[in-house]
Amino acid sequence: MTATATAPPVVRTETRAPRRRRAQRPGRLIAEIITVVVAGIVAFPLYWMVLSALKPAGEIQSANPRPWTFSPSFDSFERVLGSAGLGRYFVNSVIVAVVVVALSMLLSFLAAVALTRFHFKGRTVLLVMLLVAQMVPIEALTIPLFFLMRSVGDVAPAFGLNELGSLVLVHLAFTLPFAIWMLRGFVAAVPAELEEAATVDGASRFRFTWQILFPLVAPGLVATSVLSFIHAWNDFLFAKTFIISDTSNQTLPLGILVFFKPEENDWGAIMAGSTLMTIPVLVFFLLVQRKLVSGMAGAVKG
């Protein structure tokens, strides 16, 4: 007798992954279309700004504008670059922005470590105050800050009115609450067991903070630095309020006011100056974009 081998039964497994992918494609396509439309709406003012800066004189306010068929002209950029004091204004803006970014990163990191790693009375109250500080409109504090900076100037002239130090102090006061609150999530995401292991290996708290914890929260520091840089670089309200008589300490946004004339505004030069102001922000963003994306993802996760 010969044994007949029976083939094992074929089990049909239905793969649901392709079906799910096909089901998700319409929704994903709609989301991508919406993203492109929103991105176009956001980018359109930048496009129109650059377009207006390249238009020749008389074309911007023409009754029959030509958005795409005109001959580009760099006369507006030449007028801006030839303006007296523009280089000084640019240096002042760089000084204020760099100092604000450096101090905000350092102070917010130390404050976030203290609020996360140490337990002390009033910690919850301090966190609530950080949130409340972000809810107060900047315009409502402009006049009180003016009188405060005038009083500070009597004690420390370098931080009084008509000085760049006053702009640094004010920008720090408005950027630190958000930076501390954001970095707190990054510091809290680092497990306490890592610090315990470092302590067992002989690392001091100071060494753990700067050699281990600091590199781990670097993406969060980059994200906060970008926001601090943009806030300080584009500031016009505080610069106009605190820099009154000393024109040598004016920043770049105030330099564009030269082209707002009583008889007729030079819109070409205004758009060209705004375009030049945007370039440093874009360069800074391109340099830190990888860390910025991971930092924003970490902030959402935390």
C-alpha cells in the first residue's frame, strides 16, 4: 500500500494594508491640496513684496499693473543700499538679535532645568505666571515699559532710553516666558535614570547638565532661538518707542521709515528694504531647519 500525501490546506489571508492605503488616499490627497493652498496663501505676500521691489518706478501704482510681463529693475535696491546709515542700522539689529538669542537660550535652559529637576515651594505658581505673562498684549505694556526704561537709565545708562540695552531687556522679558515653558517639556523628557547613572559614574550635576542634558535638549533650544531671533529682528514698536533722539542706535525697521515721505511714499524702496530684511531670517532658518523640525516635534510630544 502506498501512502498518499495530502497537501496542506491553503489558508487564504486577506491583506488589509493595501485596502487601507487605498481608503486613505482620498483623504490624504485632500489634506495635501489644502496644505498647498494654505502655503500659497501664506507665501503670496512674500511673492508680491519681492515682485514690487523689482518693478521699475511708476509700475507699482500703475492703473494697469503687469504682474509678470515687466522688465525687472534694481533701482529700488540701489536706493535702499545707498541710504545713509543703513549699514549702522543693520549692525544694530544684528547686535540686538544675537544678544537676545544668546541670553534667552542660556537663561531659559537654566530656568527649565531648575523648574524640572528641583522641587521648591511656589514652583506651580511660577509656571502659571509664565503662562499669564504670555497673555498680556504687548501694546498694553508699551507705555509702562517706557517709563520703566527711563528710570532704569538713571541707574544703568547702558539700559536706558536711546540705548540698545533697553531693547535687549524688553525682548528678553517677552521671549523668556515662552522659551522656558517650551524647554521645560524637553528637559522633562530626559529620564531621571540617566542623571542617576551619570552620578554613579562620578559625573557632577554641573557636568551632567552641560555635557549630557544640554546636547539632548539642543533641538528645543534651536526652536526657541528661531522664535527669539524673529521677534527681536522684526521689532518696530519697541524700537520706535525707546530709541527717540539718538538715530545712531536705530534698528533696521526704523531705517525703512526714511522712504515714508509726506508727499509720496517710495513703495519700491519700502518693498526692497523689506526684502533685504527678510534675507537674514531666511538664512538663519536654513541653517537650523533640521534642528528646528525635530525641536517642534519634540515640543508636541512633550
